[in-house]
Amino acid sequence: MNIQTERSLSEYIFSQREQNFERCSFDREIAFYESICSGNLEQVMLFATPLCSEGYGILSHDPVRNIKYHFIVATALVARFCIKSGMKVETAYNLSNIYILKADECKTQQQIRQLHMDMIKEYTKTMRRIKNSTIYSKQIIKVIDYISDHLHSRLKIEDIAKKLDLSPSYLSRLFKSETGMLYNEYVNRQKIEASCNLIRFSDHTDLEISNIMSFSSQSYFIKIFKKYTDMTPREYRKRNSMVDLM
């Protein structure tokens, strides 16, 4: 690193300290990209933050140019994480190019923030299709997609069966035969996984998380949480919460 670069870096760091700037948590950022790669839209929405909100650095003093630069960086990173997780290189890069070209045409920060959310959802759903297409039938893929998109709701198999024009008993047997799990077991596992992330990266109480994930009661939430983690939510929070660290 040459002297001029060192001086610039030193001045930049000093300026951030003067402004009490705090960068976004690196662990939370990695969790966000990994959620996209997993195809889990509910988790992605949990970790996603609006572009150029608190914790973002300044890449340009022009507000619109600044957010465009951040969009380009984010899109490039999402593409590369997805490639590493199984997306075809051509698909990932072409999607990246399409969205960056769209961003170039945007005139306002709000347009770019909306495009950012569209990009995130597109990559997430594409990754979900990639992961499920070689494993499950089209019917079960639709069920898993519905669960992922509505994880904060009450997820009755009767409601999904009606949407697919199938009998609940047939769908239940099909789900078990393809996933190796009972429908309710799969739903509870997904809800508890999302609950773990809420505990780690938010300051929601156990009661709030129970309500967010649409458990019938806080006591039932604690019971199911302990079943899959061997800990109560309070014990898990003590061991894993990132909120105090952040």
C-alpha cells in the first residue's frame, strides 16, 4: 500500500469515527447471502435491509449515484454466492447484467431500492427451484414454495391441498414419501429455523417471535423449539444472540 493510499485510508477511517459510523454486522450480511442461496424467502426478508440505510458506507456524495454503486456491489455478490451454491454461471451473470442495466435507467433512490428487492427475490426463487427441481415432484415443489413464502402464517395442509386441487390425505402421503417428513414436522422445522435467526439477529421477545411465526401459544412455541434445538428459546438466546455483540 503506497503512502497516498495509506493517508486516504487513515483520513477515511478518522472521518467515520468522528461521525460514529457503525458498519452492518458481517455475520448478518453472510446470513443474508446464505439465505438467498438456500432459497428461503422468509429468511431473506428477515435479513434484508434497504440499500443505503444505516450501516452502509458512502461510495459517492451524489445520493442516486451512491445507491446505484451499492446496488451493483450487492448484485455482484449475490450472483457469486449463488454460483457457489449451484446456479449456472451463465444464469447468474446474465441476471446480474439485466438488473444492473435496469438500475442504470433508474432516476430515484426509491426506484433502485424497489429494484434491489426484486433482484433479491428473483435470485432466491431461482435458487429454490434449482435446489428442489432434481429432488421433488412439481406438486411438492409448489407446497415447499408456498410454505417458504407464507412461513409467518398458519399453514394447514387442508388449505394447500385445496389450492392444488388434491385431497389432504393424498398430499400428506405424497409429502411424506418425497421428503421423508410429515407435513407438520417440516413446517415446524422451518418455523424453528426462522425463529433461531430472529433470536440471533433481532431483539424480539419470545412472545413476539411466537406471534410472528403464528404458533398457537407461547408455551407451544417453547415446546416445539426445545424439541428441535434441545434448548428453550431463552437458553438459545444466551448462547447465540448477536444483538448484544452488535
